[in-house]
Amino acid sequence: MGGGTTLPWEYQDKLLTVATLFALLTLGTIVYAVWREEHPVWERYERGYREAMVAAVADFPEDRREATLASIQAGAIQDYIREASIVDRCRTCHRGIDNPLMADAPQPYRTHSGDTLRDHPPSRFGCTICHGGQGPSLAGVDAAHGRAAFWDQPMLPLRYVEASCGRCHRVAEVPASDVLKRGRDVARRECDGCHEGDDRPRGAKTLRYVGIKRSGRWLAGYLSDPDSEHARHWSSEPIQRDDFDALISELTMRRGAEKLLRGELLYNERGCGGCHQIQGVGGVLGVDLTEEGLRLPRQLDFRYVRASGGVVAWQEAHLIKPESVVPETTMIDPKLRSNEVELLVSFVLSLYPRWNYDAWRPPDHDGFREEAYKADPARGKALYGRYCAACHGRNGRGRIDIVHGGYAPALFNATFLALADPEFLVYNIANGREERNMPAWRQTGGLRETDIRSIVLFLNSKPRADTPEFLGPFRGSAEEGRATYEVQCAGCHGESGEGGVGPALALPGVQKAGDEYLYATIALGRPGTAMLPYDLPGGNGLPRERIADLVAYIRLLPEAYDD
Amino acid sequence: MDDEDGKGGGGRKWSRRDWLSWAGISTSAAVLGLMNAAFFRSLHLDLLYEPSKVFRAGKPEHYPLDRVVKLPDRPVFICRDHEGIYAISAVCTHLGCIVATSDEGFACPCHGSRYDPSGKVVAGPAPLSLPWWRMTLAPDGQVVVDAGKAVKPGQKLKV
Amino acid sequence: MGATVPTMLNQFLDNLRALPGNFRRAVFRRGIPATDKERLASVFANIFLHMHAPRTKKNTLRPTYTWGLGLISFYLFLVLLLSGVVLMFFYLPSVDWAYLSMKDLESRVYLGRLLRNLHRWAAHAMVATVFLHMLRVFYTGAYKRPREFNWMVGVSLLCLTLLLSFSGYLLPWDQLAYWAITVGVNIAGSAHPTWLPQPGGFDIGELTKYILLGGTEVGQEALIRFYVVHVIFLPLGAGVLIGVHFWRIRKDRGISAPDPEEDGAEAEEKEDGSSRPKRKRKASDEVVLTWPNTLLAELALLMGTLFLLNLLSLLIDAPLQQIADPRQPETVAKAPWYFLGIQELVSYSAFTGGVMIPLVVVIGLAAIPFVDRETVRVGHWFHNRGGLSWSLLSAAAGLVFTWVVLAWGIRTGGLRAMYPNVPQIVVDIVNPAALIFYFATGWHFVGLYRFREHRAATLGTFSVFVVAVVLVTVVGVYCRGPSWGFYWPWESWPAH
């Protein structure tokens, strides 16, 4: 023992043994970590793909077989699109995605279905842009597919994958279903003979995606050009104007994502836009849906829906029966058939801020910029269905809305249409009815002047009642009118015209109408609604002078209301 | 290493203590060394945020015979003749400029290196010939260039 | 006058031959030491070993005396330093890339996950070991003269450790990070009590927050600020202070140890009667050579620390939630666990719990060696048997009192709920946080009155402080749910 200043050797031995032991254990952890790193979870898919390829090229000629096998990339594969900040490593396992030999291979090697990849190669778009999931992850199947904790975008179920098309491709205007149906028939008759099928003549291209590359205006111009082949085709057998318009609509809809388009059609025809806004257009009673496709799981209430189903399950359950998911909802039960749920969910999931990456911008990105059009009743009909029908009824009979309170007048009422001046209608649609559920459709609802005029044209195309000519004077003494009002009118229209079951007479929407309109409405009533005709001889009929007095008193109502 | 008696001798038998010292010191050194090595290894990335070196370059029949085609977005020439198709790097081996085709083959605009049509350096400061990149055939019939893996010049992909 | 050319050439060749040996001697001065004298000289001559005294007091090597906590903290600091530097290669402090950097560590960087886990767990562990190290130093009385200054350096290092950990918390840029930092920074934002005048709108808390974040909310500016502070200023500060800390240990004649003169029996007991010849001076019996004894102990400790840390990092992944989303607060926004005690206190009064008490606690800790200046029985755990029982009694009293006060605050909602019109200044003065503080202060004088010893009084107060910290932190970590409501750990939180 050298000197007395060292600890006994047993103590040092102990320390050395402990150090060695811990060092060995640490070495073990490092070696394990390195081993784990050297054998990533995707390794076996790399191997599996090679085996599948060896089998697939077995009957190739020798040099081609070798060249093909040599093309198999080793290691992890990454699609990196700098400009769009996309890092997708999905092809590390899904190696056969663009390999026609793998059409019947098991997943994850199978070839991508359809011809989507022809225009959307993964090297330019990645995968997650359409499918969702955790693109950069190589940490395992669940993690990569986004089924991991704290990853908000799990893979979109395949049945909804078309929703992703809507993120870049946008339809300007989905026509009504009868127009589409007609257009489909016309196209089948006039176009598909040459443009579809395997034996199509030289130069006749498929029209399957024509709606993405060409706008409606371009197509209309091209097809009606008298010098074109098509015009010659129609010169012998002229095409009807309506058929032609329907055909253009059909062609602009040919863009591949059938489910998504039918979803949007459904959205329009169910009148969802009457309550919901998308990018500033639509009613305001419901939730703004502009970014509905971006909803994150933690923004949703999963008390009544299986949380593992994620956002998709929530949207489905919600559309099947809104109050089963959100008990306090005021949404009308859309009463969808089971196949319609899928369509509408596809559309809802596509509502997503558009990609704004120039290099990708498809020709239809902005819906070909809405083309200017003249007000026309056919368009008006579609718009009525989209924005008005939810409250006023598809049949125009009006509706009492218990949930939101209030009464939506019967717009197809023949008497009403006979009396209402078009400008009066335009004013009321554009500015809405204050303090009622009717929003100002120009300012708040986002409709344009032409849209509103189209709706009015459509309304005016409905049958009108023959109404007697009334002779003036239409305005009598307000003093006299007051007593009559309180007895006859206040029950439904409110003491100071604030409205109740009947419209609020004090508000500008009604006050804007002429005396004659008010007079005639009181006199003739609104058949089919609670408003009785007061001109009836006998019964609760009022003499004509009393009606004129009422009109005069109604004109004073705004003052009473303001107090 | 700890020779407590102070008489370090060559052929002396190792005691238990010597073994223990040796084991303790060497395993600890191994731990520290290995940890350092592992993290130095991490500086070598396998996936890069730059365009992939392996890419598809279309079907071979799209390239005209006996013509040199410069790919628009990659520093690679694709050449095709009746023996096959091959890819030559367009990066000058001198200092990395992009060479252009010339009458005699390729010429570098920066320092005047010149290469013959097979990429062999014939003049100028370039120390090496232009490498030929490995070319394989994807299952869909497109050629795949691996601009990270050189092959022997003259090795063409028969199509 | 030169030698002949052949001689010169021979010399040249000789020099070349001797080069390896000379080079080694130039670097290391001497070979592996064989005798004690050489060992002493080695420690002296080597810059790294010179941090140690050539001899170490034997008593300080007892594992049960120091538990190696200071050294473990230092090792963790080194691990953090090295792993942090490697992480810097893969991290981009930008709100667009920070989160992807984290994901990249998982899938792209070789051993990236292990690297991140090491850094994360070492950071958490260091907070714990530094705190425990402080407990050890306090309960063995090691802060006493001449080590007052080093104790203060240690208190500063505790603060720096907390700040280092906290500033690093934001960098992953996930929901956890974002909302923890939002909460943490808002604590700093409440530094200006509402009842204090704000001349010209001057609000020290808001100003601090504004400077800290480079704006009014956590965003890109905040991220880059936290990053720079985390990778440059705080590590630099901590490194310098650690240097001072070590240097002071040497200047204060090594770490404290029980004085053998006074505690002869115990020291004698430890002697194992080996064949060591008795030295003349008794005091020299208690020192041993640093090389190899201390160095071996340190090596064993290093390997143990590395092993546990590696094991933890292999088994448990560092948390990473969704990418930060300023529009979507977490249901429960909690600061990192070591700040949850403060967050708990803040829930009673932002100013008192978040600013006043932490400030007073830090000052109070730093002041301990100046309050307790009795230098007897340094190096003995809990002073003596009486000190141990007083510490235990104080801890129990502190536990009960903290529990009662917290229960009052949780059950009734405190003064504000009982008297809605009470002014804020009264709420700031009378609330659970403040009451705990008054209790700890009062307890000091109870101890003084009972024992007439500053050491005993300090032991009592410190014990109250420790249990209060632990209990309040436990409540913050395990018993707080949405809207900072109280839930037992076994209760489930209401959805939404």
C-alpha cells in the first residue's frame, strides 16, 4: 500500500467495479439504440417490395429485368416540395405507388388507383396533400398514417378522398340537378360517341376532365364558333338553346370528383346556403362553413360520437342527426339518405382554405373567375333553391320557424306576387328585414345585384292571381285607423308593429311598399296563410274606408316603434 | 494503469486490480467514445431537403438518337445512341460550374475545361472526366437517373 | 559557433526519433503516475484535474454525505451542453420550422429521438438534482462560514437552472410549449401589483413581458428571443457560475466535512483498521489522494448517471403535442412542473404568488448563511438529533398548515369569494400563498424562542419551505384541471 493517504484498496475495487458495471450497462443502451436506429420499422417493407418486384419481373428478358430491378431505390424515400413546405416520406413503404407492375400487389406496395397520378405525380405534390396523415413520419404505421396522439390530421378515409380535390380545384357554380341531368343526356347523345370509348376517332380527346381545363365560357365560345367542326356537326340538326346551355354545364362539371360535385349539388338543393355561409355567401343563422374542412378534433365535442372515428365520424353523425351530436343545435334535420350523408360530408370536408401555391394552381383554381351574366330566371330558380328555400320552402308556401322564431312569408303566393312590385322585392332581398331572420342578402349574404334580380325574375315567373283594380284613395285617417289596428291587427303584427306571427309592419321592409300594396294586401289577404282577406262582405270584413284608415295608421307605426 | 507499487514492469503478471482498472477505464472510455461517435454519425443525414438525386427522366424513346439533351432542371445530360441511353454529369469536375455542349463535346464556361463527347477531359484545369451516372429502368418504362452513383463510362442502358 | 554539419544532421535525426516522447511530455508533462508524489503532481499539473485539490477529505467521499448530487448536476449540465450543441444543428428557431425540426428528430436524424430525449430528461433531472443538492447542503450546514458566498452562487445557479429549463420549454413550438410559456410569461406580467400607482402608465410586469416576448403575445419574436437566451446567455452564465462555484470549493478548503476533532468517535468508526501506518498529524488521516480515489468515485458516478439517463431516454419519449395554435388554448394550460407550485400560488394572487413570494424566497435563501452564523457541527446531517426532530416536526407542521390553507382557498375561493368587494390589496395580502409565507416566517421565531439557536430556527423554516414547495407543486401537477379547478388525481375532468 503506497503511503497512508489512499483509501483501502477494497474501496477502490468497489468503485472500479461499479464504474465498469455502469459503463457496460450504458454501452448496452447505446448499442440497443444504434441497433434500433439501424433497423427502422420500414426496413421490412423495403425488403418485401424487392421480393414482390423480383416475382413480378420474373418473365422479363434478362437485361430488362436487371435494369428494372436496379431501379429499386434503397433506403427511405422522400418527396420534398420546398415551395409548398411538403415533406412526405410515404413512398418509403408505398414503393409501388407509380409502378404498374404492382396493380395486384398487397398493400403497401399496390399501384395507385385511377389515373390521378398522371397529372399529380408524388414527386411534385407529395401524398398528404390529398390523403392526410403524418407525411414526414417514419416512426411506424400508426404514426405515419396520423393515428398517433397529438397529430390532428389522420388520413382521410378513402371514401372521402375526393374532398381533397376541392382544396385546389373549385367549381364556380354547380348547376341544378335537372339541368345536369339534361346536360348528361345531351352529352351522351352529342359528344360521347366520338370523345369516349376506345375506338374514338383521331384527335377526339377524352372529355373526362374537360371541366378542369376549360371554362364554361370558353366551351360555349368554342362550340358555337361557326368555323369549328362542331358547328358543322350541328348545322344539319341544330341544337336547342336549352340543350346547349345544359351541355356546357355538364361539360364544366366533368372533372372527375363525382362524389364531391354531387355533394355540392346536394348542398345547394337542400338550401343549406340559406343558413350557412361559405366565403361570404349565404345566410347567417348557421355556422360559417368556409373553413369547416379544417376542423380539428379538439375543436369538436366528442361526448356523443366515438372519438376514435375522428372528425369524419363527427361530421357523419352530425349530418345524420344534428341534435344527437350537438344537443343545443338549431339546425334543421337535413333528413339525408345514407348515400347522401357521404356526398355531403365529402363536400363539407372539402371546405378548406385554398392552396395558394402558384406552381400548382390548376386552371379552375378560382372557378375561372365568375363570369358576368345577365339576370335570368333559370339562374334565379337555382339561387332560390340554394338560399331561400330553407326558410320560405321549396314550394314557396312559407314556414313557421319554431327554433329560430318567426315566420317566413309564402313567396309563391299568387296574390302576393300579383301585388308586389319587383323593386320592392329586390329591396327586401337586398336589405333583409331588420330584427327578423331575413338577412340583408347583398351586404351580409354576399349575393350580387344580378343574383337578386335573377331571384326576383324567377319569382315573377310564378303564376299570379287576378286581382281587382282598387281605386283610391288608399290612405285615410290615421286616428280612425288606430282603433281598428288595435282590435284587428295588433294580435299578429304587434302593438307598435314590431311583428309576431305576422311581419313587422313598422320596419322599412314593409314601409317601403306603396299604399296600394298595403291596401290590397289587407283587402285580399294572403290565401293559405294566417292573413285573412278583410275585404270580404260580412264576417270580419272591413269597409273600404277603414282599410284606408289602417294604411294611414301603418304609416305612423315606425314612430310608435322607435319610442 | 494504476500500478500502486510504482515498479511498472513489462512482463509482470496482471493482478486483479490491474484488470479492474483496465476494465473500468476502457469501458468508460468506450461509453464516451461511442456516444460521441453516435452523435457525429447524426451529422450525416440520409434524407435531404434538396431535390432528390434519384429521379425519373421520361421514356427513352423520347430522346432523339445521337443527340445530347440537357435536362431543364438538373445538371445532367441525357444521350441516346443505337447502343443505348446514358447520363453524363453536367457539373465540371474542376470547381463545379455547369458545362455546356460544344462542337467537340462539352466545355466549361468558367475556366475553359473541355471534355470530349464521352465526358473525358481533354483540356483545361479539370482533374477528372465527367462522371456517367447510373441509369436504370423504372417499371413504367421511364429511365431512372441516380446522380449520386457513378458508373464506368461507356456503360449504357440498353433499351 | 556551430557544430559540424554531420553532427547537426545526426541531431536532427535524433530529434525526429525522440519526437513522439517529447511531444507526449510537452503535452502531459509526466507519464502515468506511479507513486503518490507523482499522483499529487498529476492533479496539480493538469488543467482539468486541477479543479480538485490534490488531496480530498475522506469524509466527503462518503456517498451518504453528499449523495453526489452536485456532481450529478454538473454531469447533467455537461450532457445538456453537448446534446444541446448537437441539437442546434437540427433546429430552426422559426415558427414554421421549429415543430418540423422536432418531427425530423424522430424520423430523419440518426439517433435524433434519443438525442432529444436525453436533452429533455437531463433538463428535468437537473432541476431536481440541483434542488436536492441545495437540500443536502442546507441540512448538513455546509453553507456556513466560509462558504456563504458559494451558497449564494449556488442559489443563483438554481435560478439559472430553472430559467434554462423554462426557456428551452418553448422551443419545440407545440401546444404544450406554447401555452406553458404563455402562462409562465403572464406570471412575469403580473409583477406590478394593481394597487401600486402606474406613473405614466409604467407597469414593470407588462414591460418585462413585452421585452421577454418581443411583443404582446408568444410568436416568432418570442421564439427567437427564448432561443438566443437558451443557447447563449443562460448557458454562458451558468458555465461561469459553475466555474466560480468549483473554484470557491477549492478556496474554501474543499467541501464541508464533519470535523474529526469534534466528532472523533464517528471518524474512528469509519476507519477499517487496514495496515496503514499511523501518521504523525491526526488531521492528515482524514485526507486521501484525489488521484485515484476521488477520480474513481467521480467516474463511477458519471457512468451511473449516463446509464440512468440513457435508459430513461430509451424507454420514455419526450412529449410533443400538436403544433402550437394560438387560437386553440389547451384545456389545461400548465407551466412546466417545476413552476406549477408558483402557478398554484398565482391562482390565489398573481402578484403575491407569482412575483412577491418567489422574489422573497430567493432573497431569503441567499440570506440563510448570514442569518445563521453559528459554525458548530458543520457537516452533520440535521445538526444533531434534536435538529432532526425539529426539522421533522416543522415539516409536519408546514404540511398541515399548507394543507389547511390550500383547502381553505380551494373550498371557499379565498377572501374574494367570501367578501366580493374586498380591495385587491387586501386579497394580495391575505391569501393562501401569503399565509404560507407568513407561517414560514413566524415559524422561524418559534424556533428561535424554543431553542435560542439560529441554526435550529433556520432548520425549521427551511423544512416548512421545502414541504410547502413540494405540496403546492404536487397540487399543481396532479390536482388541477380545466380552468384551474380542483380535481383529485383519480377524478376525471369534465369534457369541455
